[in-house]
Amino acid sequence: MNKKIAILISGSGSNMRALIEASLNDKFPATIELVISNNSSAGGLLIAKKYGVRTRFIDRKIFDNNEDYDKALSLLLKEENIDIVCAAGYMKIFTKQFVEIWKNKIINIHPSLLPDYKGLNTHKRVLHDHQKRSGCTTHIVEPELDSGPILMQATVPVKPEDTVENLAKRVLVMEHIIYPLTLKRFILRVN
Ligand code: GAR
């Protein structure tokens, strides 16, 4: 069972790297076929190239609206026979149509313990609320932002002296562990 994966990114791509690294293991049930970004200067594009993974940049500016953008994205994924789409720091909201077409085939990672702290600036809000713990969540994507069945979560402590940066780093360490694990379990459908 070897599934074809496309990873969607917008930025530095550290989760993407964790997925690519995991896929290099012969026993991993997936191949990373393609990395797609909506941001031409996403650092992750260079990293993907270093690993020999093909990359594509799809420019929002050449489309009239998000529906057309997502149609083009969907077409590309179909042409490439992609089985599963992994959003990894992809900072663009999917259209409802896209999520319908790829129902139960899109996984996302979010830097909070969902359903808490959906949206942006999660770490800042966690610190502001003096939470004692935070973490990250992988989930199946549904049309509503940062919603859908939760696949895996990891918790980290929040320390009184924490800054956004060091909390983000602590959470990222866990993201890099749970995302490859999530993908593997999702494909093998084990709990
Ligand atoms: C990660 O923390 C990821 O969870 C978050 O962006 C960061 C991307 O880092 N995603 C979201 O906030 C999506 N709602 P990376 O590019 O180094 O993987």
C-alpha cells in the first residue's frame, strides 16, 4: 500500500521536511510526489528540491478568485494521481468545493489543542490566557476553518517565562513527531 502524497506549504516547511524524512524509510506507506506552495519564496520549496521532491508554485494573482485557484490546484493533484493531501503550514483557506472534492483525503496540522485556539496567532493567545499547556493537532479537513475529525494530538507544558518563539519551538518538536505518525496511521487505518 503505497499512497501518493502532495504536501501544501506556504512557509519554512519544517513539517514538510519531517514528512519527507519519514517517507524515506522503505516501510513508510507513502511517497511524497509533489510539494505545492502558494508562496514563491516559501523556504520549504528549496528544502523539497534538496530532497529531490518536485515543487510547484501556484500564483494566486493569476486567478480571479479562490474558487478558480482551488480548481487549478485540484486539477494538478488529479493529474498527479495524488491520494492524500497534507497541509503543512499552508496558510490559505480551502474553498468548500475543494474540500468536497477531496473529502476525507486532506490532513492538516494546527499548532494548538483543537478545538481550542483555531485560526492564527495560537501561541500568543495561549500565553495571553495563561494556559498551563498547549500542543498541536492533526485532523481531517472539513470546510470550516481548523475543523474536522481529530487524528492525533500532542501536549506540551507552557512555562511562565515562555515567549511566543520558544513555545512555538516546543510545539513544533511535537508537530514533527505526530505528523508523520498521523499520516502512517491514516493510511494503514490503525489507532
Ligand atoms: C506550523 O506550526 C503549523 O502547525 C502551522 O504553521 C507552522 C508551519 O511551520 N500551521 C498553521 O498555523 C495552519 N493553521 P512549518 O512551515 O515549519 O511546517
